[in-house]
Amino acid sequence: MALKSFLVFVLTLYASLSFSITSFPEHTQAELTKLMNKELIIHSKKIPGCPWPEITIFALIDVLPVEAAALFSNYQDQKHYIPDLLKSNP
């Protein structure tokens, strides 16, 4: 049982570290500097036939990877993240 618990711990640690040290190859050096200064990086892309652009926001947050995954997979509460949102059906 102890060996099994140790293996689960090692696997969890490995997974956590692999997420936290992932590089950002698509970001420029200026964008990486912004991230390190706790600034947001916002990318916007027009989508043909759609009135709204695709928006991707990058930010460094001081949480464990599992905590970040829990926040972003909480689809029912995401509609409360945007102030004054009129309607959202996840």
C-alpha cells in the first residue's frame, strides 16, 4: 500500500511540475516580460461570419496547476466571472 501511495505521489508531482515549467514558445520576449510583471497579454482574432472576435488572455497566476484546472473546469460558475453579463448558458 505504501508503494502504491508513493507512486501516486510521484506521478502527481511529475504532472504538476510538467505543467508549471511549460515554456511559452508562441510569446515574444516582450510578452514574457509583461507576464513576469503580472500584466495580461490579450490576443484578439477576427472570426469570419461571427460578430465577436476570438479573444485569448494570458496571465500568470500564483496557484497550483490542479487549482487552476478546477477553476477553469467549473463551467456552471464561469458565467458569474463577468460583471453585468446578461445571459450565459454553458
